[in-house]
Amino acid sequence: MFSVKNLVKIYPTGQHALKGCSVDIDKAQIVSIFGPSGAGKSTFIRCINRLVEPTSGKVYLDGVEITGLKGKDLHEARRKMGMIFQEYNLIERLTVMENVLSGRLGYVGFLQAMFRRFPQDYVDEAFHLLERVGLEGYHNQRADALSGGQRQRVGIVRALIQHPKILLVDEPTSGLDPKTAMIIMQLIADLAKEKGIPAIVNIHDVALGQQYADRIIGLTEGEVVFDGPPSEVTAETLTQIYGEEDWSKTIRKVEDEEE
Amino acid sequence: MSSSSSSTVWKRDHFIKNPFLRWTVIILVTAYVLYALNDMNLNWARMKSGLPRAVDFFHRMFPPDFSRWTMIQRGVLESLQMAIISTTISIILAVPLSLGAARNISVRWVYLLSRAFVVVARSFPPILVAIIFVKAFGFGPFPGILTLAFTALGFMGKLLGEAIENIDPGQVEAIRATGANWFKVQLYGVAPQVLPRYVGLSIYLLDINLRASTIIGIVGAGGIGGALFNAFHRYEYDTALAILIVIIAIVLVMEFISSKVRGRLQ
């Protein structure tokens, strides 16, 4: 259903961010991408929906080659990919409802969008999803009045209302406290399962990433250095991904939580 | 306490570190200012002989003469209309111009074109533009409106363009990721971020245009300025003062309104 073939990205600065990454996802699973800062995780995820233009390589979603699309076709392809961001990236001055409905911008006309005349079924669904993530009654609040965890819930709803075929998630928990981070990860994992879609999740927190993932991909200096189930992630794997360190505590933490 | 002998003296670095260069600059600037003062014949004798004339002129302004009220009223209303029409034109045209003049939104050739327009529009003072437009289109409020709209557009293009350049790119990215086209990205990703600035600038612009509209009449571009100029020309200083009082009153009222509105935008 989703496939990345030999993706390469070289920035105009000469930085070689991706050096030929290939990933296939053929079922609805949570894929955590591990890797040190600057390994190319953000670039990888942005090359998929082409917020960043890949230098070469191909991306396929449901048989459509995303990398070959232009203009209107590209916009339509992006509608099928929901994205969740590190800094939430909500439109701060707009209300929760406007932020959620912005996820449907690809489906409405300019004037409809301008005068906030969204079809009733979109609004119904927005209310329903807000209730699902625990933000009932918040629809008229401005986004900048919300806490970090609440903002990310809005970000999740905005992505889901697109009816995506895949979720692209970039460091969803990095600004959140540990408890909120777990709740947000749980929510993303649950909702992806509910909708039956895969999610690619860039994540710094190894324990959290392992706990919710069905599959781990290790990215180091723009190359895939590990691809396997969380149970196969060992201290050696982490050393391979991040470099030499005492990983015993990091890994035991996960096992403790699973008991 | 005994450590004071080993402590390091700290002094802030001079703006120009090289002492030779620093003193050269100081001496040259001082010398030039003295030369210029002398060259411009700025002296007390002239000041003294001029003062009584200024006082006399001032005396002849009192009391202000409001007897030609209909003429003043017509001029003031014309100025007001010129200000409102030109502001409306410029804040509408400022939207595409400032998007074009924002490096993060625009493509290169549109950016350069927009910036070039902004530089040209901003480098001429309104009175100079008015002279050119009066020459081209004849006397009256029409060249006046063009003048105000043109200079205001330069102002808006620059300040709104810079506001757009400083927006949070993450919010724009998020809207792009939803599959929205370019126009809808501007509508949801850009506009909400700069809207308070846009409204604030628009009100400020009306303020500026109103002031300018009272001046450009001096070169025949309509409004109360023409009447003011004529009054001075005919040595009717009392009428001139009446006009000045009306202008000042309007500017104060405008200032009050705009500060109220801008205060509420915060």
C-alpha cells in the first residue's frame, strides 16, 4: 500500500540528508523511525508528501507515484496523507473548529473556505472527532489558548479529518511532559488502528517509540541501518543507530512497563 | 578580598576597535559639522533680524477668521474623501503587492518586481509625486488620490511584506500538508498570522493619508491644502490660521480614533 524506493535528498547547501532510503509498508502498522538529530528523519517524512522535494527516488501510495505528480494532482495526493507535527503547527489565531476544518481545505472551494461555509457533514465529523480525542466543548476556543497536549489533539483531529490513507507523524511528543506524551502516542496508535491505516512516526523517545510501534526503522546519516520488530531492538541496535552509549537502562525501562 | 590584586579589569569594546581609525572618524565628523555650520551662514545676526518679522506675521494671524467657512468646509471634506478613497485603493492593492514582496511566499522575479515598485514608491515624498501627477492629469483631487494611493502602497507593500516574511513557517507547512492549493494556503496559513498587523497598518495609513491630503493641495492636487496656500498668497493670515486649526482638529480626532481602534486590536 505504501512504498519508498531509493529516496535521495541533497539540499542546496550540499547537505546529503537522505542517501537512498527504501521502505515498504504493506499493512496498517505503526512504524517508529529512530535516529539521532540530523539523521534525516524530518526530511524523510517531508519528502513523502513533498513538503520537501526529493532529489531522486520514488514514493508510491496505493499504486500512485507521488513523486511524479504536479499541481492539482499533488494537492489531491496530499489530501490522502495526514500529517502531525512537532510544534503542533496549529493556526494560532484561529479557533479549534477552524483548525480542524482546515484539514478539509483540499475538498472545498476558495470562497467556501474564506467564509467558513464548510458542508454540514464535515462539521458533524469534526465534532465527533473532537469528542473522540477528549476535546468536547473546545470548538470555539482559540488554538493559542490551549495547552500543549490539547493542541496536539487538535493536530491529530486535523490530520484524521482528511480521511488519510497514511499518517506522517513528526516528533509528536517532543514538547510534552512524559504522561501527556504517552497519552498522545496511545491516541495516535489507537486511531491509526481504528481507521486501519499505517503511521510513520519520527520519535526521539526510544522507550515510547518501542512501546507503541509494530516496527522500528533506524535511520543514521540518511541511511536505513535497522528495520525490524521492537523485540529485536537491542543495545547493539541502538549503538548502531545512535552511537556508543550504555543502553541497558533505556531498554530495561520498556520491559518494565510491559510487565 | 585579597584577590582584588589579581582581578581582571573589564571594559566594553569600543564600536570602532582601532583607536587610530576611531579618532580619525571623530575628528573628521566634527570638522565637517563645523564647516557646514559656517558654510550655511547659520548665524545669530540673521536669527535676530528675522524674529520680529516672525512675531509680526504671527500677530496678523489673530484672531482666526472663520468667515469663509463654506470654502473651508468644502476643502476639508474633499481632503477627507481623498484620504478615504486612496486608503481603500491602497489597502486592497497592498494584498497582492505584499505577498509579492515577501521572500518566503513569492517567486524570484515577482519578488524583485514588487520590491522595485516599493523602493520607487517610497523614495519620492508625496509632494513630489503630486507635482508629477498634477502635470500629467491636471489640477484637482484626481491626481491627489493617485498620489496618496501610490505612496501609501509603497508603505504598505514594505511593512506588510516584512510582516509576511516574519510569519511562522510551520503553520504554512501544516496547511500545505492538507492538500490546500496556493490560494487556500495564503487564506489559512498566512492571512490569520498577519491580519492584526494589516488592520493596524490600514488605520495608520488613513491617518497618514489624511495628513498628506491637507498638504498636497499646495501644488494643486485638491483638498484643503489649496485653500491654505491661497490664503497665504493673499496675505490672509487670519483665514490661514482658521484653516490650520481645522486641519489640526481633524488630525487630532483621527489620531484619537486610530489609537482607540489599534488599542483594541492587541
